[in-house]
Amino acid sequence: MTTLLFNPLPVFSVPLTGTDSAIPVSRIFCAGRNYAAHAAEMGGEVDREAPWYFTKSVAHAVLSGAKVPFPPGTQNYHHEMELAFAIGTSVSEATETEAQAAIIAYGCGLDMTRRDRQQDGKDHRRPWSLGKDVENSAVFSAMTLATDFGPPSDQRIHLEVDGESRQDASLAEMIWSPVEIVRHLSRFYTLRSGDMIMTGTPAGVGAVSPGQTITGGIEGLDPISLTLETVG
């Protein structure tokens, strides 16, 4: 029998609101530039031919309400408020009906980003890992069953920093809907129970500083918050 040299990380799970259950998270996929206004503010355009993605490590995920250290190696740490959803059943090359059925729950998410390190990657045609796959950078609120939330439509999505409004938009502004993302992504991966997908951020992203608190919400879902601890 093989003996593990050290204990594995505990399973990260997201509570399912109104229940005693939680969703164990296996992988985190993130859709890029899914709002035209955000793509424009970042100096790019939406690729209307197909969605595209990057990933974050589950080890870097935290729950809403966390107080976390300000990350090292950045002078430009940005907030990105997003709709997140969880996969509840395995699906590959999904039809529209299968994609809809595969989504078990929706919640709020924060995709925190070292924007300067992301820009380094863009400038030198290198991966974005130092910019996107950052410790404590994938933040999730408690999730709501898809049957209770219903299909995303024109629900308000917003974010504040220390109470000051930064992002305020509608889910109707998404280029690719959750169902369309599942249909496309499942052509490249067998999506499994516990996969979490973040759907991109609207315009209004910006820098945050140590000591600040980020709050946000999506109409009909549990709100989200994150506090960046003061350095030193």
C-alpha cells in the first residue's frame, strides 16, 4: 500500500443556499471577454466566432467573506465581478438541452487579476498564469439551484469597493450565455460534476489596494465580498 508523503489539500466546496449541502469544486474554467464593453476598455474586441477560456486552480479558491493577503508581485491588482455556475452532471459535446440540464447552480464570483502580470503575458505572447491563477483569486458566494434562479436574462450585476460603485451592468450584456458556453466548452473537455465556470466580467474593472473591501451582487443570488488585508 502506498503511503502519501503529506496530506492532500482538503476538498474546496461552495455552499448551496437554503440547504445543508455544498458543491465540491473540481476545476475552474473562466470565459474571457464575454462583455463587449469590457473588451473595449481592455483595448480588444470580442471574438464572436467562439468563446475562449483560461483556468484557475481550485487551490486558489476562497469563499465569500474571506479576508486574504494582498498578493505579492503586483502594483495593479484588479477586481472582476462575474456570474459563476456549477456543472452537476457529466456532459460531452452537449446539445442545447443537455447543456441546460448540466447546469446545477448559479452564484456570484470574483476573478481577481494581477493586471500588470497579465499585460506582461500579452506583451510577450506568454501564458497569463501569473496574472490570473493567483492565490485567493477565485472567490465564490453561496450558490442557488438553477431551478430556483431560472435562466440568466437581464439581472443586474454590480460591484463596489469600500461602498463606491465600480461595475454596474446587466447579464443581458453577455455575448455567450451559460448554455452556449457549456455547449462550446464540452467540445474540448468532458465537463464533470463540480466543474465551476466563470462567465466573464462587465466594464468597470479597476485596481484595489490593501485594506479595501470588495462587495458585489447579482439580482436573485447571494452577494459576495472579499477583504484585502493591509500589508505589514
